[in-house]
Amino acid sequence: MTKFSDLKLHAKVLKAIDEVGYTQPTPIQAGAIPPALEGRDVLGIAQTGTGKTASFTLPMITMLNRGRARARMPRSLVLAPTRELAAQVAENFDLYAKYTKLTKALLIGGVSFKEQDQLIDKGVDVLIATPGRLLDHFERGKLILTDVKVMVVDEADRMLDMGFIPDIERIFGLTPFTRQTLFFSATMAPEIERITNTFLSNPERIEVARQATTSETITQLVYEIPASGRDTGKKKRDFLRQLIDQEGEKVTNGIIFCNRKVDVDTVAKSLKKHGHDAEPIHGDLDQSYRTRTLDGFRDGKLRFLVASDVAARGLDIPNVSHVFNFDVPSHSEDYVHRIGRTGRAGRSGTAMMISTPKDDKLLAGIESLIETTIPRGETGMVKPADAAPEKPEAQEEKPTKSRSRSRRSSKSKNAAEETQSAPQPEPEATAEAPKTEERRAPKQDKPREEKRSRGGRGRGRNEDRGPKVVGLGDHLPGFIEKSFEERRTE
């Protein structure tokens, strides 16, 4: 079997790896490191949790060990979609480069520009950044990317989901054409494939697992509960707590995923209210709070992490026993990344998902993607009594509205009966009546015909209007005729 010592890594890098306790590389590492050391472009496709970070960190440290960085001109660039993933890459770099003199800078949001500028001004070998913050520094004139020799794009499909592809393309244009590119992704969407064809030169493609597959060490279950209407959220929160209680001591820790940030906060508050140790994490929270929460979860001080998909990609938390999908993910690929937080490095894990009738299409899409029917769990623990009771006020309002409607309808009915019973005055017959009707009838009919033709119901704009009339035609208005008669009389 292949060992790290067989991959031609620098002796200082091998020493750091030995201290960590790693001896054998994962399949993606064994496939990506040799061509990367040869200076070739690499396209790595592997599911989350397979060691992609070390696949580019280790060869990068080996290649950059010689040389020195200049001020504001980093020698290598690593792009990550989220702050947490970028921070994790920085931690891996510190771990494996501890015996070298290489320097790094971490450019992420939520941190002062001043501190980051000071690091860039000194000159760094490795620049690890999110796309937005990197472009902010560039536009402020604090960064020059013309000396980048190695560029890494990590979790490219997540970049696509978060709308970073235009930024990635711009950053590619700011770096030298002769750079080496290492491109890693868990899935290969058509847009991702287009970018690789555009910016990678004859890459070595390493695909260690079928795209969008789930680990065999993960026990998957989906619970279809009959929840609908306004109390759906309450029913799902009740059922989530029942699942946690049912698992008992098996749940050493767990990540609970929600689709919306507002639900992340609500579920975390609900769990804490019922005695569970839980904290939320999503993109709207302060970076220092997010860092403390993740550190607490990694250290075992926090049992439950309620998260949006910001925590679904690339976070190295090896001992997660359970993943709970409070919501069925909107994108099928996100299911793979979410449950990939458990069952890592050969360990066993459990992934449970709560589904409602409105999620049937999303659930079908997930099963189609992973080419597996997810086993259904028993939902007998969900009782109809869990539904939120109707408010008495709402029951009283309904009859009140119906009575008021009935009163109005009875009044209108009585008024109609009185109108019908009242004697109707007969029209006065006059000798001039036929003459008036004869004159006015054409005036009333003509606008109706024109209106219908202009309405466009099967007729053109100028159809059925007859010959064009010049002047007043045969129909002289009464007020004009009267004025002529008065002048003749005078």
C-alpha cells in the first residue's frame, strides 16, 4: 500500500505528518499529490470528508519551500467558499508547515482590514481567502496577484451555489497564465465543467468516488410526518426532540441542519428551552461568535450545533455521531454534504431527516441523485395531539362573521322584495318618443360595436367599422339642429 513517504514530499512535511499520526494517504491524496508535485494542473472529484484539504496543502508546502515572498505579492492562493472552510485550511497549513519558514495570511470577512493589510505588506507565501474579501483588498490597491505560482479552488461546487463563479473567473484573470491550478469539487455541475475547460490546462483528473455518493458507514433514515399548515414548524421541533430522546446516549454530539437562518435560531432556542445544549451558527452571526461556537463543538463542550449550509462543507469535525436534517435540503447535492459530516474516516454515523408531504419532490430528487431509496423510520411516536390547539378567539370570530353576513344578506333580500312589491311607474307615451328613440339608437349601438372591435376578441383594430365617415354624416346632433332652428326663427 502507498505511504506518505512514497509521495516525494519534503522531509519537513513528512516529519509533521508523522507527528499527526498519519501514515497512509487517502485515495484522493494518493492520486492528487504526485501530479501536483510534477507541476501539472489537477482536477480532483471526491465526496466530502475524504481528505481533499491535505491533497493540495502538502504538495503546496513542498513546492514553496524554496524561495521568498515579496510585499503584497503572495506566491500561492487558496480560495474557499466560507470563512470556516478558509480558517480550516489555514489550520491545516500551520499543522503541516510547522517545520518550515513559510508564511500565510487569512483574508476573511468579520476581521479588521488593518490586521490583514499588515500581514500582506510583510509578504506571504500562502494567501488563503474567500473571494469577496480577496477582491476587496485588490480593489483597495493592497494586493498584487501577478506572482501567484499555484492557485487552488476548494469546494468549487459550493462556490457555484453561493454565486461566487463570476468572482472566481475575475480572480483567474488577475493571476498569471502560467500558474499551476489545483481544482477540487465534490460534484461536477455543467458550469463547473465549463470553468475547468477554460482555466485548466490538460489537468490530471482524479475521481475517487462516484459523484454525489454517500458513505456506506452512514445509517440513513427519513421520517415522513403528516405535518402541514401553520403548526408544521412546531410539529417538526417536537419530533426532533423525540428523535434525540429516542437515540439517547447514542447521540454523543450532532449537527442539525435547517434551510433558513431564521429556523436555525428558532430550533436552537427551542432545544435550549427544553434542556438540550445547543447553539446556532449561520452567516449572519458575528465571526467571533461563530469561531467560539465551532471551537466548543470540536472540543466536546457543546453537544448540538444548529446550522445552515455554511457548516455543511469541508469542516473537519471528525467525531460527529449524528446528523439531523430538520429540513429536506432544497438542492439534492446538499444532502450528500450534510450527512458527510458524520461517518468520517471509516467511523460509523447516523443521518436522520424529517420530511413532510410538501417535501415529496425534494425527497425524490435526493433519492434519484444518490441512486438509493432511503429507509423510512417509524413515525408512530408522532401523535395527533401534538398539533397546536385552536384558539378560542378564532372559534368565536367565525360565527360572528357569519351572523353579520346573514344580517346583511337578509337586509338586502328584504330591500329587494320591497322593491319588487312596490308599484312601478308606467312610461309616459308621447308622440315624440319614437322620434327620440329613432335618433338615439344608432348613437348607442355604434360605440358598442367599436368597443367590441377594439377589445380584440377575434377582430382586428379597424375591422367591421364600415365606410369612413366625413363630417357629421346623417346623424346631426340635436343641440346643433336646435341652434339652427332658433336662428331661422329670429
